[in-house]
Amino acid sequence: MEFIASLLESKYRELYLIVALLLFTIWFIFNTVKFYRGEKRKLKQLHRFAKEGEAQAQGKLAKHYHKGNMVKKNCRTAAFWYQKAAFAGDEEAKGHLETFFDKHAKKKKSQIRK
């Protein structure tokens, strides 16, 4: 405890603060990169399970594409995976597909009116 008190009273306290902030920044960047790599690894596994026909993985992958989480947002790919999941029996995916089709039908009607 005396050591910390002496550091705070020291004439180099600004230097110690800068070093502490630098160490915190390095730690933060390292853990952010680690988290990002872990999420990408999970997404690759999700792709693998979805291609193997697992309905739950197909629904989760569709949500990723629908919302743009860790992948580029792509409604066409999301609809593809929702359709696969719906055919495999996922009720939530069926609901998402209905909303996709309703939105698409509304767009078509508005384009025809113009």
C-alpha cells in the first residue's frame, strides 16, 4: 500500500498514468480481437451444421444474414436459409418467411402502381 501511495505522490505520476492507460488499451485490443475470432469460428461451425441440414442452425444462420451480425446483411441469403429451416420444421422460420413474402408482395404492388 505504501508503494501505491508513493507512486501517487511521485513527480512521475503522469508517466505512470500513461503507462497504465497504454497497458489497458493493449489488453482491450487483444481481448476484442480474441472475441471477434471466436465469433467468426462459431459462425463457420453454424454454416457447417446448417449445410448438414440441422434446422436450428439454419434458422440461426438466417437470423445472422437477416440482421447482418458478423456477416454482410443479405436478405436473399436469409430467405434461403429461412426456407431451408421452414422445410425442416422450424415454426419461427416459417413466420419470418411469411413476413419476407408479404414485404416483397407490397413492393411489387407499389412498383406496379407507379
